[in-house]
Amino acid sequence: MVNGYKPTTLQEAVEIKGRTDAIPYAGGTDLMVKNIPDAVYLFLNDIDELKQITQDDEYIHIGAAVTFTQALADDLVPPLMKEAISRIAAPAIRNAGTFGGNLGNASDKADSVLAGFALDARVRLVSVSGERNIPFDDFCVRRGVTNIGDDELIAEILLPKEKCALPYYYKKIGGRSALAISRVAFAGAYEVRDGVIQAISATVIGEGKFTRYREVEATLIGKKVDEVRANADEYAERFIEKMTFIRGRVSTEYRKVVVTNLFKDYLASLE
Amino acid sequence: MNGIRFRLNGKDTCYEGSAADRLLDVLRDEYDMKSVKCGCKEGECGACAVLIDGVLINSCCVAMGAVDSHEILTVEGYRETARFEALSKAFADLSAVQCGFCIPGMILAAEALLSKNAHPTEQEVRTALSGNICRCTGYNAIVNAVMNAAKEGDGLW
Ligand SMILES: Cc1cc2nc3c(=O)[nH]c(=O)nc-3n(C[C@H](O)[C@H](O)[C@H](O)COP(=O)(O)OP(=O)(O)OC[C@H]3O[C@@H](n4cnc5c(N)ncnc54)[C@H](O)[C@@H]3O)c2cc1C
Ligand code: FES
Ligand code: FES
């Protein structure tokens, strides 16, 4: 085809990526809106290997070209991830949009990436010279920037089963019920045993970049839930202090207030 | 170089242009499928929606290379069916059409829903149409028309 490559195996796709500048294309929902002039695409939408949802002992594997609609109908996909992606846009976008595209687009408002951060997700990258399997934290550098290599493709994302089984918290604040990009969203997974926090994750959309607040998380581990609830204001303050709030379309003031409220709501929900 | 081969409303078709061309533009300009409307080119309005292998997709968000070996249905093809008749009658009966710009997308969104769920609840209809923007009707008449079509056209889906 003119101005495009359409491999049917991942091996072929990786070889094309290695020797050309073709732009990986999965669902097209970000790329076609960007409308890059004179684009040459590497179409990934008919590669079966990239469209599988599977599991092994440790991980749920979601192929890079799995669509949100496909994932919503699959029992292997954990509830936190389902809740996050069920609120993306509207059916026609969920029918086309993929996990690889959501991550590859490097937006700071990607809903599946938020859920992935809360669940300690990893991404498997492949190239002709080999593969890398790295945590989301290392993949997402900042808004618009990932550390994917020029010759690499996203093959799949991996969700640790141990985290997928934990109770979780998720809230998205957008401008309306459908077709609303998250202004602020909050996701976390936690484990409480005998009233004591054993494990906890907290991550947000709204700071302007994706990150995990591991220092704040560490201060909560080993604490009694009652104590944490009683001092929620103080913990929220520490949480907010860690954030740099990169300038964006939504005012910093607004985002700070909403993130603070959601963090406190999260602490109140622990059980 | 091979062209891009796909089925359009049941007919084998081969597109010789660029794989990066937008499906929406190609459908309207090359194949004269004027039921497919352009309201935004940003995936937001649903006026350009088509069915690809039976799945609702906004054609403004699709590059031609992606449809190679797939099957596209627009209202030009769908209108030959009894299902379309049922929807068309329900939309007329309930005065669910004003300017008409959003309607082809609404019809295909309704077909995408009913083909998977022949007896949807009102909420399911609203969710299924949530990516289709209408500037005229205020939606209620459209939602009622889809509910009516499901009832009157029982057995078609
Ligand atoms: C109207 C509308 C509403 C939206 N609402 C939301 C929302 O609420 N929440 C949200 O998170 N997103 C939203 N989006 C954004 C978009 O739908 C998602 O980011 C989606 O996941 C993108 O997936 P895709 O397959 O369509 O990506 P594509 O457009 O195909 O690709 C996106 C980027 O990822 C790269 N890429 C894709 N696959 C790979 C791969 N395997 N390896 C390497 N790079 C790759 C591409 O080169 C490109 O840079 C919305 C988009 C639209 C148009
Ligand atoms: S023109 Fe495609 S969604 Fe508006
Ligand atoms: S009838 Fe005019 S936009 Fe819907």
C-alpha cells in the first residue's frame, strides 16, 4: 500500500520499525486527530499477537492493540482497570482506542495509564535487537515524552495479579458524563489487615505528569487505618507537597483542591 | 504496489490512494457516500460514524490502511435492510429528526447496539448514543425512537 505498512506478525512489524520512520498506528483515535502531515503509518490493527488478553502465574497480559471495548468484556481484566476505561469517551472511541495507543500517546490524562500506575503495571517493549520489560514509572517521562526507543514497539502491558486482587479506589472528575477527558482522576489499590495498612498505592491525573508518590505511600504503610483517618488533613498536605502541578488548561488552584479532597476521600474509604 | 482492498456496503472495493488518507474523506469524496457527515474531525460528534465489521467507529479517526481486508457499512448500504426500515419508521413516527445531520450516525449507533442487545433499557440506549451529538432534538425523541424500533421491530435483531 502507498504510505503505509500493514504487517500481520509482530516480528514483521518490529523489522519495519527498525528500518523505517513509519509511525505506529493502532486505533488511530489520537493520531488522526493530530493529523500529522505526510504521515507514513505502520498499521498494527491486524496483528493477532497484539490483540490477546492472557495470564500466567504472576501477570495479566494485555496486548498493545487490545481495544477498550474488548477489555471491558474480558474476565481477566481487573475491576479497577475496567472502571477507568469504561469512562473513556464514548462507544465508538472505546471500540477503536487501545492500551498501546493510550500509553504511547504520552498524554498526562490517559485513563488506562492511571489505573496501570496504581496497579504497578509494566510494559514490554520489543525491537529487532531484543526486548525490555520496565515499570510504567520508568516508561512515562513527562507529558509528551516516553522513553521508548526509536526502534521499539509496545508489545503488551502487564498487570501483577497480586495487585489486581486488592481492593481499590477510583474517581474521575471530567466536565460531563460522556466524552470527558479527565480533569482530575485518582486511583489507588490497598491492603488492610487487622486495621493496619499493609500496602497502598496512590496516583493521580491532574498534576500534569504521571508518577507514584512512594514516599507518602511509605509513611502510610504499617499505620492503623483509624490513625490515618484521624490525621487525614496532615497526610493530604504531605501528599500535595510532593506535587509540582505543571501548568495546564485547568487551573492549578482547582486541581490542588480536588486532589486534596480525593486523597482524603481515599483514606476515608480504606477498610 | 497493491491497493487497499475492503468491502464497502457489500461490494469488493480497491483504493489506490494513500494509506494515510482519512476514511471519512475517502468515503465522501471518492465513493460518494454522503450519508457520512463531517462535524468535527476530532472524534467528538459521531456524525461520521460507520460500522467496520459491525463495530461502530468514527470514520474521521481512521486512516485507509487500517480498513484493508475489512468490511464497511454506511447508511447507503444499511438502508436496504428491514432493520433500517424499522428504525426509519420509528424515527419518523416520533419526529426524532430535525435538521438530520446527526441521524446517519445515530442510526448506525442504534444498529450497533441492537445487534448486540435486542432489548436495551433506556440507559443502555443513552450510553450507546453518548458519542453522537445532536444540536436540534434534545435527544429524548431519538432515544424513544430507538426504544420503539426495538419493540416494533422485535425479531429483526
Ligand atoms: C473524542 C475523544 C475522546 C477521548 N477521550 C479519552 C479519555 O477520556 N481518556 C483517555 O485516556 N483518552 C481519551 N482519548 C484519547 C485516545 O482515544 C486514547 O489515548 C487511546 O487509547 C489511543 O489509542 P489508539 O489505539 O487510538 O492510538 P493511536 O492514535 O493509534 O496511537 C496513539 C500514539 O501511540 C503510538 N502507538 C500506538 N500503538 C503503539 C505501539 N504498539 N507501540 C508504540 N507506539 C504505539 C502511536 O504512534 C501514537 O503516537 C480520546 C480521544 C478522542 C478522539
Ligand atoms: S467528524 Fe468524526 S466524530 Fe465528528
Ligand atoms: S437533528 Fe439536527 S443535529 Fe440532530
